[in-house]
Amino acid sequence: MMKAINRALPMALVLALAGCSLAPTYQRPEAPVPGQWGDGALQQGRQVQNLDWQAFIADPTLRQLVGAALDNNRSLRQTLLDIEQARAQFRIQRADRVPGLNAGASGNRQHLPGTLSNDGREGVSSTYQVGLSLPEYEVDLFGRVKSLSDAALEQYLASEEVGRAARIALIAEVSQNYLTLDGAERRLALTRQTLASRENSLALVGQRRSVGTATELDHQEALGLVEQSRAEVEVIVRQQRQAYNALVLLLGSSEAARAIPAERSGEPLVLQDIAPGAPSALIERRPDILAAEHRLRARNADIGAARAAFFPRISLTGSFGTSSAQMSGLFDGGSRSWSFMPQLSLPLFDAGRNRAGLSLAEARKDSAVAAYEGTIQGAFREVADALAATDTLRREETARRALADTSRATLALAKARYEGGVDNHLRYLDAQRSSYLNEAAFIEASTQRQLALVDLFRALGGGWPAKS
């Protein structure tokens, strides 16, 4: 009884020590950013953590286009395949923590000359074996294999967050390109309308010049405005076509591009009010920050593997089966065979290799800490810039709308006074220029505000369900 206990104690001790990790206890670094946003932060509106991209995008056509891009975009597909590679790599590494078991059969026939045989006679010898074998398995006394598995897991989780970031970026890019296309088409409609108005004015000036109430200078100025509008039409058409081509590329399918409407509703395309929440929520939600933290955890696990390299390593190899000189006797009584080959290795001299490996792992962790903190700072600035843009563009859009309304009324009055002979043609031309510029500026401010809202949504890590 005591002999059995004495035999079991070493094995129990090995199993108890197996999986013990030498990795440092992970502690998340302090966020190197303020605890709240600036004074311009929007506090009213939907919280991003409670808002997915379908709710953020108000326009049903844009929602349809984003869905098509998520299904067909080639860059996103490549990113998702990279995630599959990381998952497979983690599964390979995790498999090293479990002993393997192989089944095999082998046969061997050889001719030996008399000078090499035990009895001095030449002959043919045969050996046949069938059984199970244990490939080389490392007993993870100091957590080296576990640390490597943990590092692979964190790399896989980081790749998943990169995939989430790619999805959010694609949602934002499709939305912004659609908004850019919408803005270009609204400006194109305004410019064509202005061109038609200026062509009518040119015809009116021509009639007045024929009867002597308008000069050649009036005619040339009116003609100049017409040609200016024609040139601006071509500029905006070029921008509109380029925005369309960029959108088609993001959609990944010409079939999906058929859903792009030829006319605009004029309604806001995205949610107009978003509350940023606290900066701490950004750290918990934004995928690039989460990916950087997973990489930091992986480097932390690498230190454990580097530390374990200084300690002894035990490997086990064995087999169990039957052996016979005749194939027909493989399963006869007395043919059982087995082997068990434990191996212990202890590093004594490696010219500083293990110490250098530990220094490398520690340096990589310090680098990962710096990358993590830099990612947080970059994310904080992106959100702060987007908040500043949405806050100021909201007020600018209101002012530009009022200015465009005033310019439109001024143009109507200037036209009536010119046609009534009260004012000269120069004042009417100035009113035309001001009205067009202010209308175009209002469209641009409206577009830029919606683009800023999409940028804020992306910067806050919204657009894709957070991991539970």
C-alpha cells in the first residue's frame, strides 16, 4: 500500500505543478487622457453604446447600401479571413496543452549477413507492431505552454477587434461617401438652376441692349456669369461621378449600386444628436483600443513563457501495443509490448539566450504599453475633434441657412428693382453672385455636419454590437 502511495506522490506533484504560470499579473495601464470631454461636448442625444448602425442611419436606402457593403466588400472579407487564420493559430497552440494519441502499425523485414547476426548465420528477420503511441508531450510544470496558448488567444481576440473596427470603418466610409454624393448632387441641382436663371438674365440683357437700355458691359458681365456657372457645373459633375465611383467600390458589387437613387429626399440621412458618454466608456467599447489591450495581454503572457525557459522541462513519450516476428502472431498471448520514455532537460549554459529572450519579451511588453496608451490618446483626440466639428457645424449650418434665406430675398428684390429700372445691372449681378455662393455654402455646411456626425459615431466605437 505504501509503495503505491509513494509511486503516486511524484505524479500527483507533477500534475499539481502543471499549468503554474510565471506570467506577471496583468494590470491595465491608467488611461493618459482627461476624465471628461471639453466644454463643447454634446450631452444630449442617443448614447452610442445603446445605438447600432441601423438606428444611427435614418435613410432606408443608405441602410440597404451599408448592408450590401458588409456582405460584398473585398477589404472587409480579407480582414475576416485574417481572423480565421488567427483562430486556427490559437487552436494549434492550445492543442499543445493536451497529450496526443496516435494509432499505428508497422512492419520491418531485413536481411542480415552472418558477420552482423548474433548467431553468426545470415538470414532474414521480421518485426511487426500494432499499437498506440504518445507523441512527445511537455508536462507544463512552469506554465510555458499555457503562456504561449494565452498569448495566441489574446492575438486571436485582438484580430476579432480589428475585424469589428474594419466593419465600423466600412459603415462610416459608405455613409460618408453617400453623403458626399448627396452633397454633390444637391450643389449640382443648385448650379444648374442658377445657370438657367443666369441664361434668362443674359437673354433679358440682350433684349435691353437691342433697344439701347443696356450697355455692352452689362452684356459681357451677364455672359461671364453664365460661363462661370457652366464651368462650375462641370466641376461638380466630376466630383459627383468620382463620389459615385468610390461608393460603388465600397459596395463591392455593381448590382448593389443600382439602389442609389437618382433624386434626393432632402431629409437628414443620419441621426442628428449623439451623446458621447464618458471617456472611460470609450476605452471599454472602441475596438482598436480593445485590440491594443489584447496585444498587451499577449506580450504579458510572453514574459511568462520566457521566464519558464529558465526552469527544467519534462517531456513524455511512450507507446503500448503488440509486437511479433510473425504477422499472424501479433495478437497472440505474450506479444504485448510497451515503452515509456520521460526526458528531463535543464538549461545550464546557453550563452545568454534565455536571458536575452526574457529581455526581449519585457521590451515588447513596454512597447505594447506605449502603443496602448498612444491608441487611447489618438482615440480621445478623434472624438474631441469630431465633437468640436459637430458642435460648431451645427451653429454654422443654422447661420448659413439664415444667410441663404436672406440672400434669396435680396436677389428677388434686386431683380425686381433692376427690371423696374430703379437699380443698375451691377447691383443685380452682385445679388446673383451672393445668393449662389450662400446657397452653396449652406449645402456644404449641411453636408459637412452630417459627415462630422458619422465621424463622431465611428470615433466613439459605435456601429457594431459590443461584445457582452
